[in-house]
Amino acid sequence: MIDRPIDAAEPTMLQVYRDDGALGQALGRFTRGQLPPLPGALVALAVTTVLLLTGMGEQRSPAMFAPVVALLLSGPTALHPHGGRFDWLVPPIIRAIEYGYLAVLGFAQGVAEPLVFVLIAVLAFHHYDTAYRTRQGLRPPEWIFRAGLGWEGRMLIVAFAGLLGFLPLAYAALAAYLGVLFAGECARTWARTERDSGMMVDLEEEEA
């Protein structure tokens, strides 16, 4: 499946930039998109920051539960159209929560620095690719967001792995899985898009 033209009935660009997974989408359906997104995101950022500053050196520190708090605060707003004046701040706030959590937790719990950097770089590539496509009038296929686990799913996985003492393995597995998933889908999609565009140009030239 290649990128699809953006349709008015589909999620807005800001909703796509959030990169919510199945859990966030489920909470959003429960509230029917009625909750404004910015207050919950700001509170989630503040609470996550406080939890990250509390006992990060301990394996079972309160920071391990930050993903649950962030999900409960931001997930219910996933289906909101994000049409408010400052709702454009929500995706960057969610990125700060996710990247900050992965970085601080990984460094504090002794995960090898290259693993932390690689995982965050893979996610940054995915989010940049998503933003670039939507600005070209296209959006990635829906399955890539489900397969990518969403920001909340990725945070929950590393938190759960941290509680069990398998944090380095979780970082390595996520970096490998998501790297192959996002890079492979991106390369395949853009190659097919360029090929299809070239065919359109050739047909137009022949008709002329």
C-alpha cells in the first residue's frame, strides 16, 4: 500500500503527528474526541518530568510508571481534531515526553549510550518522514502506526522491561524492529511513488 492523498474525513495532520498507538486510540474513542488536547499534554509533561527526577537510580523507581500516567492524561484526547489556537503544541510535547523518557530512563538504568541514541534516532526518522509526507499532501499508511506501537506503546514496553530487569534488551529489540519497519516501509513507499510519478509524466508527454 502506498501513501494516500489526505482526505478531509481522515485524521488531521496534528492527529497524525501525535503518533498514537492502539491504546491511545482506544481511550480517544471512549471520550469521542471531546476533551481538549493541550491541558492533558501539559500535565503529562509536568508529571513525567517530576517522576523522572524522582529516584531514577532505582530499578523500580516511580519513573517506571510515567508512561501509564502520560497515557491516561493524553490518550483520551487522541481523536480530538486539534483545531485550537495552541493545539499545534501537542505533538511536540508528546515527542518531548517520549524522547525524554527514553533518554533519561536509559542513561539512568545503565543502557549502553549507543543503544539509546539509535532508538531515539529511529523514532526521529519516523516522525520526520511522517511530517514530510503530510506536507507533500500525502500520509503514511495507517498500518505503519499500528505496527510502530505508538508513543505510548513504546514507552510502556521499556517501562515494563525495566521493571523486569531487561531494559537493554528492550532498547536493542525496539531499535532493530522499528528501524527495519520504518526504514523499509519508507524506502518501498517512496520508490513506488517516484516510479508512479515517472509513469504519469511519460504518459502526459506521449499525449502531448
